[in-house]
Amino acid sequence: MHSEQEGRPADTLSVVYTVHVIEGGEQGFLDAYERIRNSVAKVPGHIIDRLGEPIDDSRQWVITSEWETPAHFFAWQQGEEHRALVAPLRVWVDRTQSLRYRVVRETVGVKS
């Protein structure tokens, strides 16, 4: 698919990374994320990063990001700099899951 939908190129990659933060590790996790996010923002091909805090007591946080192409993301993810950058974050996390996908449909709410 090489068409554009709502101004988003079809080859844009979206990544959802869920992390289960260890009990009592929220502040350490937030501090580590804060150091990482500014560095990631400078990576070629990075569009946006978002951090979602759980609204219940699940300790399940969500990091979402968008990249211009899958190649941009994988070049960053597979590099030594990435491993060194995220190592401090892993101290505060006991489970992770990563999902990568292309957006094929997007519905925008009507503004009143």
C-alpha cells in the first residue's frame, strides 16, 4: 500500500511497547524514560513518542512511537547506542512486549 491516508504516508511504522514496572519502581522508570526520550527525538526518522501511565494499579505502562519508515526504526533499535540507552530503563521493568504495525485505517472524531 503506497497511498496516503489523512496525510500519513503508508510506510510509516507505529510501535507499541508495553512495560510492566516493578512495584515501587515508578519514579526510577520515569527518570530513566526522561533521559531516553530526548535522545530518541534526535534519531533520524523518529516522528513522535508518547508515554502512557496506567489508570489502575496494573503497573502496565505503554510507550508508543511513530517512525517515517520501518528501516529508520530497525536501524535505531538494532544499534549499540539503542542498547546502551535503554539499559537503565530495564532495571525498573520485569516484563515487556513490543508490537509493530502500519496504520491502514484511521478514523478521526468530528470536532464540535
